[in-house]
Amino acid sequence: MVVLEAPPVPDTRRVSAAMAAAGVSTFALLYAPQPVLPQLAAAFRLDPGGASLAMGVATGALAVAVLPLAWLAGLVGRRRVIVWSVMASTIIGLLLPLAPSFSVLLVMRAVQGVAVAGFAGVAAAYLADAVGTARLPGAVGAMIAGNSVGGMLGRLGAGFAAGPMGWHGALLAVAGLSLLCALFAALTLPHDPAPETPMPGSGLPTPGSSEVGPARRARLGVGMIGPLAVGILGTGSFVALYNAAGFRLAAPPLSLAPAAASLVFLSYAMGTASSAAAGRLAGRLGWTKALVAALAVTTAGFVLTAHTSLPLIVAGFAVLTAGFFAAHAMATAWVAADAPPHARGRAAGVYTLCYYLGSGVGGTVGSIVYAHAGWAWLIGLTSAWLTLAALAVLLTRR
């Protein structure tokens, strides 16, 4: 008979609301510069690759900081690190429009990326302890749905504000929204829940048992290759297309204004729905089939955007966004579910490292490829990355 210690269970609705607010604040700030990259390029006399560094340095710094902050969260508490993260990133967001040069802006974005790492690297582990592994896929899907709402609001808000207010006013408007969400999260997020701890003799692995020894760690390490490949290659492909989207939509023959071009980010609504449904999809098809299917849908969306028709381009972004967010939700839950309770923070940190390393490097490389070779070559490169990610999942099936 399995006997578990019964830790106090936080109010699920309170946890969900607080984490959703933190996600909106964090990801609105992180992605707000994306729709104003053409304006940044014009203001500072940059090409698309140079302007995209405003995104790349933030996500790159996030990737570097995520493991140290995951370790720090184990010492001072995950809730505390999450609250520090949302407040610090918001303060930097409010100061960002005051940057006197692009170099200063890049430094501030790097610091903001470090701050964002506190939420991005700790949130999944916090949720795993709060809801348990059985309900984790659905909980992570709901969290990522909230994150996608934040990314969409940040992009749309900046895109619409850029016309009448310029890029300075656009970033300030998003930071104001993020401040409200950050304050709500800081005031309502419950204290750290205690993870489920198997009692001695229960038959479940404990931190000192052989099941979390070298052999199990080796199995877990191999089993994580698939979702980590999705984190690096899938995210790099996705961000590369969105980084270049503003330039393509603003250029002839489409020649859309910034506000109109930013409407492409409404596609994130598809990601919100698909990430919330990812847990059910994995339950029906199994982790491997569901994840490969999501990557295939993402690739199909990429191919649709290669057409010159604006309706097909918009449809392509909707399809690829739905596919990517479903894949991201399943990969996140896969990593957290496979890790033993005491190692969830590190496992989630490793996945987040791969996710934002792919975002920073893949997004910048994709922008350079688009600037020098065009959209068709960008689609070819990113589709190849997605194919490699699917092969990695198949080779390390769960």
C-alpha cells in the first residue's frame, strides 16, 4: 500500500490566477520589442539582423541565468524568486524607453532577460509541487496558455501604440500593463507548496533510493533528449519566423502599417487554445505521437506562410502557432513529469535553458538568413530544424 505525506494543498484557483498574471507580465515585457523591430532599425540605422538583437540578447541572457536562478530558488524558495522576477523585469521595462542609444538598450534588455529567468525557470517546478504530477500536463498547458496571452498582449499593445506614440511610448504602455499584473501576482501568489514525499517503505523511489541513483539519472538524461530538442530547435524556428514577420509584412508588396502588421500576433490565440488542450492530446495519442504530430502541424504552418497571399500568410501563422504551443506544452510537462520531485527544479531549468537558447540563437540566425536570402530560405532552414526535433523525439520515445 502506498502511503504519502499529505502536504497542504494551495487554492488551485488562486495559484492559477497568480501564475497567469505573472505570465502575462513576464511575457508581455519579453516580447514587446518584437513588433517595433522595424522602428528600432530605422531609429538606430540597423539591418534586420542587428535590430533583432533587442530580442536575442534578452532571451540569451535568460538562458544563461535560468539554471543559477533555479538553484537559488531551491535555497530561498520558488515563490520568492518568482515575485522578484516579475517585479524586477517590470521596473526595467519602465526604464527601457529612456535608453539613449541602442547599446544601452541592449544592456538593459540583457538585465531584463536575467530577471525574467526567475519566473521562466521556476514556474513549472512550482506548479509540479502545487498540483502533483498526475495533473501536471493540464496545469502546465494552462500556464503556457497564460504565457501566450501575455506574449500576444505585449506584441499587440506595442504594435498599435507604435504608430501614434513611437517605439518609446509603445514599450512604456506595455510596461504599465505589466506593472499591474506583477503587483497582482506578488500579492496573491501562495507560499511554496510542499512536494509529495514518499514515506520510507512505501515502494516509491525516495531521494536516497537506487531509483534516483546513477542508473535512473542516466535513463532520465537520455529520455529528455527529445523534449530538449523541441526546446532548442522548435523554439528557434518559431521565434525566427516571428522576428522576421514584421519586416516581411511591412515590405512590398504587402506594405502594411505597424498596427496592421501587429495583427499577425492575434495568432497567439490559437496557441492559447492548443496549449490548454495539449494534455488531452497526449492522453489520447501518447506523448511521442502527440508531440510529433504537433511538430508536423507547425511545419505545415511554416509552408503556408511562403505564399504571397496575405490571407494564406495569416492562416499559416495561426496553424504554426497552434502547433508550436501544443508541442511546447507537451515538452515542458514531459520533462517535469519524468524528473523525481527533488530534481524538478533542475530539470525544468535545463528545459528552459534550451528553450531560450533556441529563442536567442535561432531567432537571430533566422533574421540574418531572411535579411540576406529571403523568406523562402528562412522557411527551408526552420523546417529542417523542426524535422530534426521530430527525429529526436522518435529516437527517445516516452
